[in-house]
Amino acid sequence: MLTFIIPVLNEAPNLERLLPRLVADCPGAEIIVVDGGSQDASREVARRHGARVLSGRRGRARQMNGGAGAATGDILVFLHADTALPAKAALAIEAALEDAEVVGGRFDVRLDSRRLLLRLVAALMNLRSRLTGIATGDQAIFVRQSVFASLGGYADIPLMEDVEFTRRLKRMGRLACLRLSVATSARKWEREGVLRTICLMWSLRFLYWLGVPPERLHRWYYPRRDPDISAP
């Protein structure tokens, strides 16, 4: 059985769009929404659409680990509230994991914008992920529950938790790079500017590779505002 784990902070409108489609496309799946202290109607929206709602300490890694600890499914899917899965996502995940050597995987991604530059950005993100075996959270990472437990879950760091996790995950076996695309929000790209965002993200990854602590990178990523837990 699949368990979808969705960490949120003030994501009521996105949950209102995401959950009805998720329930319809993935019948029988368990849906866990882990709230990090929302001030909007996120918890109420999640309950209305049949999701199990947990409260946890704010922080995406902590929230996802909390959801995983409460999950009953043998396949965990970590999903951002602003990311929509393709209709046949559940079948694609189950088919990929029929291969015993596959420990987890991710989807291709497309940004919900018609701008040609952002289509190119998404294509390059997918290519980079396929070449490196590293996935980011907006690609809807999925993993066998037993493997997730053996890895100890996500590291409790404020940024790069997805990169750090998939770096460890790929050592456990093969990762499935599904060609099906999830649609994720282009809001940060549109708000901050495409070229500026590209430079920022590549700089942060390079500095992380050099060993700069994630806590310092987090302060650079969110220099003037309190972070939205579901922002890409």
C-alpha cells in the first residue's frame, strides 16, 4: 500500500486543489498531512478530504519523518502540497518497485508555467537528476518503507534534506527515474526571477558539496523572510 506524506505550513489553497485529485487517482492509498503550525485552514481542509492530520515541529525533514513514523503503507511517497501527480502515478510507482533491486525513485518534473525558459529549466533539472541519481523534493520522491527505516529517514537539517537523503538512498540500490511528470509550482521562479533562482540554487548546492553547514545555507536561502515550508 502507498502512503502519501505531505508536509505543510499554511497550504490550505494548495491542499484544496491537491487532495481531491489524489483521493480520486489513488484509491486505497493512505494520505498523511503533517502540519508544522499553520495559521490558515490547512488542517481543516486536509480532514475534510479524508487525510490523516498530524502536528509536528516545524521543518520539512522533521515533518516528513513524523509522517513516515505513523505510516502503515509499505511504500512512502513524499509529496509537496504545490505538486500535482500524474493520473497513473500510483501504478507507475508500484510497477517500478516490482523490480527487487529498485529501492525508490522519483518522477520527472515540469513547472506550471508556459514560459519557454521555465520549460527548459525543468528539462535540465530532469537531466541533472537522471545523470547524478540525486532527486529533489518537488520530484515526489518515493521509497520502500523498510529502506527508509534502515536509513534512519531524513537528516534533521533545515535545507538540502532531499539531496542528502537521495545521496544515501542510491547507495542502497537502484533508483527509478520515472518519465511521467509531476507538475510543481513555478511561484518561486516567477517571484524571484529565473536567472537569479538558478544562480542561487546552483550556488547553494555547490557550497553544500564543499561542506558548508545546511543551517548557514538556510539563512542565505531565506535572508529576509520566514520560510514557507512548501516553497520549492
